[in-house]
Amino acid sequence: MSNIHKLQTLEQRYDQASQWIAKLDRGLSAKEIQALHQWLADTGDNRQVLFKMAEIWDKMDALSRLSELFPSTPKPEHGTPRPYLAVAASVLLVFASLCAWVGTTFPEKFAGRQYLLATVVDRLYETAIGEHSSIHLPDGSQLVLNTNSRVKVNYTDHHRVLVLERGEIHVEVAHDNARPLSVIAGDKVVQAVGTAFNVEINSDQHIELVVTDGKVLVAVHQIPGKNALEFGPDILPPSSMAVSKGEQLVLGGEEEEEEVEKIKPEEIQVKLSWREGNLVFRGESLEDAVAEISRYTQVEFVILDENLKKMRIAGLFKAGDVKGLLLALRKNFNISYQRIGESKVLLSAQ
């Protein structure tokens, strides 16, 4: 059964602390020691989380290494690690992910140990409207969720599967020839060994694919969505439709032609600007721009003038910043606005 993973700051700190413990085990460079000091100085919680993770890793003498860097750190005590009550489940999940990551990075340290099961992941990640979050997967892949997105993640010894139920994700895939990473969206599967790409289920329920690095293969997914995680897709043959870096593909209904198109680097930057919390428009109609802006807020925008819908908009806006958007529309495009309560805005020409 999948666990719903709430993307909270605490769990992100545990993930970062796990990576620092792994680096401590193999030894820190002078630059990394400086970066660790800076990370600890960012917030007092980082120090507490790091020491708790170090206690779990007592067998790797992480606390001893920390005590050398930070004299006030307590020396490790032998015995069973203490439970962490409310955060115990979170710590164990992060620890399992860390074992998989370190086992891949430093296999000689884990030879003969049964850490293989730590690569098994069965989780559900989701973001609310206006949120975007990053997840470090146990194989080293990076998953970024855009606003109002939901994705199931399932790793086994035989496959890596992501099922996108709604929204948009960007994936940087860690290389693994034996287990290609598959993203299932609707009845399509996008598969890669080691690359980076963006997948969105848009408002028309079409699937928009943009490849930012390497090459992916695309095919129809034969297994019903509810069983996708249980079985996983087969490795796609080389004859499958290929989409390479700098190309995009819109996957629609059965009667619609699916054609790979080239996309300019600057257009890719615009499409992926959401990862930095920005929305960039380069001449889109006000109607289209408002539709995109609406993905990041609960506020409803109503354009009163039909001609105004066709006005071309250009500029950079912060996602979810309704106040800043309205001020920019009034100042730069002579568009008036009237707020109706907290959840509705009327737009009209001045």
C-alpha cells in the first residue's frame, strides 16, 4: 500500500542530513567542510537533525567524525539507537533511501550486505495549488513536482516506475541500464535509462513531453493504470518512438497525429521556468496567460472584454503572486482590475 508523503521541510532536512552523513563516511574536502558549516548555520534545526541521523549511523562512526569537526558534539554511545517518537517513521524512510544511495555510490563498503531491499519504494507524492517541490529518489534521480501534481513512485529490484496522475513533473534520471525509469501518464509510457525530461498532463488531458537531456522512448502502455505499479512496463524496444534533447511531443487521442518537434533552448527555459517559481510569457494572449496563471492560485480571473482576451502579454511573473500580477497588468498593459472578495478578479481595459 502506498504511503502519502507530505512534502514538509522536516523531511527535506532529513534527506539533506542523510547525504551529509554519507559524505562524512568517505571524508569531507575542505570545501565540503565549509559548505557543511554553512548548512548548519542556516537553521538550528539542521544541526539537531544531522546529529540524530548520525546516531542512527553509529556503526559508521559518523558521530566520531562530527565530534572532530564540532568539539561540542557528544561522542557516540554503543547500544541500540533511541527511537524518535513522532519522527521515527520519517527517519526510517529516509534511512532506507540513504542506504540505497550510499550502496550505489560506495558499493565496496556494502559488499555482501543485504541493503538491496532498501531500493524498494512505494510512495505517493503530491503538491497543492501554488506549491512545487523536489524529491531525491533513492537511485539518485531527481523528481520535481509542479503545482497541483500527484505522482506514484514504485521502485523494485526489477523496475523504476512513476505514474503521473495529474499535473507536471520534471525528472533527472540516474543511469541504470538494467532498470530503465518509466513515467506512465494516461495510456502512454515514457522510458529512459539516464536523461532528463518534463511531462505534463494539460487541461485538455493531452500529455506534453519535453526532453532536456539525452533521449527517451515513448509507447502505448498496455497495462491498466491501477496495475501499473504492480507489474511495471516492459523495457521498450529501440524501434519505439524516440524523442531527443531539444525536442517535444504532444500525445493526444488515438485519432490525433503525434509528431516530434524541435524546440529552441529559450523556449525550453520558458516552459521550465516554473522550477524557479517563475512564469514567463513572450507574447501569449491574455486569455492564455491567465489560464496558465490560474494553475498556481485559487483566485478566478474573469476577462470582461472579448477584445482584451487577445491582447499580447510579455514579462516574468512570480507564480502565485496575484497582487504583483495585477499591479503589473495595470502599470504595463493598462488593464484595470476589480477584486470580488478573496477568490475572484475582474479584468477590463482602462
